[in-house]
Amino acid sequence: MASYMFQKTITSICTCGLQKLLPDLFFCRHCITLRCDFCVSHEIDTTYCPHCFENLSSTEAKHKKNRCASCLECPRCFNTLSTRSYSRTPEPKKPPQKMYYLLCLFCNWRSHEPNIPDQPTSSGNWPVNKNPDDGRILDLINYYKSVTLKEVFDKQKRNTKHYGRNYMHFLEKFGLNAMMARKKVGFPNFHTDGTGFSTSEINPAEAIENVPELSANTFEDILDLKQISTLEQRFATPELQAENTDDLFPIRKHLRVKHSLRCRVCEHNVVKPEYNAVKFKIKHLAYYYVPEIKIIKCEPLLAGKWSSLVLKLCNPSQASTAVRFEKLDLNAINIIREPRQLEGEDLISTPKQLPEPIPIVLELQGDIIVPEGEIKIAARDDTAEYDDTNEVNTDNDDPKYVYWRKGNKVALKFEVKPNENIKKNENVQLGFVMHFMYSDTMLHVINPKQPQTVLVPIKIVLNLPNSF
Amino acid sequence: MSSKVKIGQGAMVCKEIKVKGQVSFGASTIIHPGVTLIAEAGPIEIGENNIIEEYVNIIHKFLPGHEQSEPVTLKIGSNNVFEVYSTIEGVSSIGDNNIFESKSFVGRNLSIGNDCIIGAGCHLTSTSPIEDGTCVYGKNCTRQKAFCKPSVPGGHREFLTKLLPSYHLLRKNKNPIEGN
């Protein structure tokens, strides 16, 4: 996100009680409230390679250890490697042969012989550096898998002790149908008591008696730091951890995940990426709906004195909205209001409660006077910039509160008074509640009526720098 | 601006550069427009076959407070490439075959060997010399061994010698006896 949006001075409190910046928040159109990444459930949509954009199914990705088969990363600076070619004549009489090597365009690392031999094809089939202990690791993984399986089986056996006299559920549970089928054909039976799970034997690791001694000049040789790999480089390949930069091998690129987000309360999708494209099918981010607040003018804050503060509100949605302000009541801050709902809403399931809302702990260091009454903000119009005749009706505005107005933006005057006992160089934390009119432009299947409007309260916290 | 410029055989120096002090350009060196060369702390000697791209600053000044020191010659070797916006400030010496990538900064009292690559955006301010065949990259200016000699694509120099004079005015030697 563009850095200009990261004004840390203004944060909104999500429904769950966390303080977040507006660009980090989502807006559920069905619950009509803010959601942050803790109150949505994250689901893996697809796995893909960030370089070649190949989509892989989850089993395929798991099989390939979540790494791309074709894209390689520089082992030195972790940027994507590119393939370069040159021609060489292996024997004087034969025609020249085109050979390929890998080059990092950022740090100028290149694959070099004899570690990684140059390849005759551009796609490469670059050799994978085998870990010498691969077999042992595989043995251990298999062993632990069988142990967990045995544990699950034992647990099941314990749980199914008191079932009464009806044994019909065992038919499916232990695959009795399959067992009968086996008996009919004449195969030996499965072991149902768990003894059949043979945990494959592994040889325990053994300590070696004779450890090779360090050479005498280990501590005396002058280190060539240029040749020694950094910790970052070693951690990138934890199974090898080459100490010399000459032994670094290209790393297969890690796959990334596109995830879709689902509101935990109403189970509607909040964000859903499109398959095979860098786009979204559904993208309900808060800054598409909630008026964005920015500080444009703030008089120096003095302890116990009122000073004016001008905030700019910008309506990002295509429908006009109205805002109303309210003081933040610290006593009622933790009361979660009933979930709002539109008429004729098509529910997927009954709304659930969020697991546990986090209690909001907030300390305000001052008083604030918010504009009274309802302030209308025009809809966003991309063509307004080129239209000179675009006049905004300012008749209904109270000049006491409205500083100026232009297109979908309005600047509002607030009054701020920091507490008497405010410390030097401490930020003044202030809060208010902004109710904004959300108009629902979605077409409902059941109730294709007029667009409905709902007032949505959002708690805003200002963190104003203090000046003395 | 008082300046003494000596241009070698076949060198191309654009007119729109800022020069202060005594600067000499070796043969076949190409200087793009917008370059600043300040030789207050002694003359700058630029070797052969260098390419200095747009908005490169090569500043050879005394430290503030040491203006009366003995002038020192700043020698820049041959076959170096200074990419766009790289800044060289108060370097003690530069060898041959180096590449200074875009927006790199090389600070005071640093000597650079041969076949080095200073990565894009690297900000070098330490004084430990950069040895031959070093590659500096990344935001922490990690120094590691370079596996290949830095090279400029073959046609680049020919392309520049063809194209630059058709769009820019070139500086000529004031003294007709020397070079060109």
C-alpha cells in the first residue's frame, strides 16, 4: 500500500477491539462492520510460484515441498536467477555448442563449474543438491508418521468402549464392509486391535568416539570474510548450511499462497482472489467504503488550552454518504452493539459470535469537541477533476464546523484540549466515534428494493504529537 | 568556473557537464551530459575506456577545515563504468574494470581495487579498502567474492560513440596541440 496512507496518527478500532490503520481493515458488507485480519478466517485458495505464476494444487505443492520446479533463487541475495548463454567449442572440429549458466542480475552471483556444471539446454534441468542425510530424514519422518497413526488408533479404541448394544456404527467406522469383502475373496484379515500397525524399526543415532581433531592453524589462519557465507545464506538452506560461498547452490523458489478471507461471523467472503490472475473477485476493503480521515491542520497543542484541529474526510465510495460525530464514551467502549443487518439479507448461516472480543484499553489525554449534526459528503466522481462547473451545495453547512468542501472531500473543524497534566513529548491520544452512512448498492435476490442505508459507527483514535 | 580540461584521443565529453579544477580524460572515455567533476583537492585523472553516465558526481575535495592541505591527485583507472547517479566523494583511488551501479555512493578515504562491483544503492562510508574482485550488494553492503569479471555488453560502447554526438554537443580541447 502506498506509504502516504500509513499515517500512524489516526487509527480505527476494529469490531474485535484491536487498533488498526484503515488500509489494514476489511469491511464486511453483510455484517456492515469493520473486520481486521484476526476476525476473518483465512483460507488457502491456490498455491502459485511468484515468478512464473504457475498454479499448483495443494497436493502437488506438498509433493514438491512447496517449491517451484523451474524457478531458482540466488543463494547469495535471494533474487530470482536468470539464465545466460555463451557458446563454446568442445572439440576443434565440431560446431560450437551453446551452453547456459545462471546469473543473478542483482549481486552478480553466477553458477560456476565444477559445482554446478553449465547446461546445454536453456530450461536447465539444473542439478538439485542432494542432502547426504536425506535417507535418514525420510526414515525418521516415516517412523514418526507410523507412531502418530498408532496413537490415533489407540485413542479411537479407547473411545469406542461404551457404545451400548448397537454395533451398526462399527460397520463404517472400522471398515467392516471392506473386511468382509476381503474375507470373501480369501485375503487375510486386517488387524483391528492396533497390533497390525508395525512401527518400522529405526536405528538410533550413535555417538562416535573418534572425532577428527581440528587442524592446528584453525585459530591462527586469517579469515577471508569474502569467502564465508552469512547466517542468512546458511538459514536459507538449513539442511546444507555451506560455510564457503563457493559451495552455495541455487535455491528453488518458494511457492506463495493466494488466500481468500471469510468473515467469521456471517461466513461471507470478504476477499477472494481470482484464479490465474492478479485480480480479485471480491475485495471488500475498508478504504473502499469508510471515509478516509486525514489531519491537514493542527494548531500547537498546549496543556489545558483549546486549539483547533482540521480533519479532511474523503468519501471513497460511489454513493454519497453522511457522517455524524459523537464523543468517545470510555465506559461504553467495550459494549459491542447488535450486529446490523440489511432487510431481506440472504444469510448463509446464522450469525456467530466472534470468539472473544479483546477488551479495549484506552486512555484519553484530552477533550475534543466534535462537529454537531449530520455532514453530507458527495460521492466520488473520477471526472470531477476535469469539470469546472462542479459546484457543491454548501448552503446547509454550518461554517462553524465545515472549513471547506470540494468534490468528495470535506474539511471539518474540531477543537482539542489536552489535559493539564500532560507530559512533555508525549502524544495526545484522543478519540471520537464517527457514524457514517453506508448505502448498500448490492442487488439482493430476495428483496430487489431501493438501496438501503445503514449508519455504521466507527471508533477513531487520534494520536496527536505534542508540542511545548 | 576555472577549469583545465584535457581530453584524450577518441574520448567523448559532452558539453553539458560541470567541471571545476584540473581534469584529464583518457583515450576513448565517454562522459554523458549532466556529470559533475570537482577537482578542488588536486587534479582528477580519468583513465582509458571509462563510461561515466548521467548525473554522476565525482567530487575530490578537502575535508572542511583542511583546505590548505597538500593537493593529491585522484587517479581513476581504466574500463570503469559509473552508472546513473552514482556518487564518488573523496575516494583515494579507483582501479580498473569496476562497475559502480546506479545511485551507489562511495565515501571518503576508500580505495577500490580492480574488478569490483559496487551494487545499486550501496552506501559505502567505511575506510577499509575494497580488495580486487569484490562484489558489494544489498542494503547492508555485504562484501563477497565476485565470480565473474564485471563486463559491459559488447555493443554498448559502439552504440554510444554513434549516438551521443548526434544529440549532444561535445567538448573539444582548447589547446589544439594536445590530442584530437
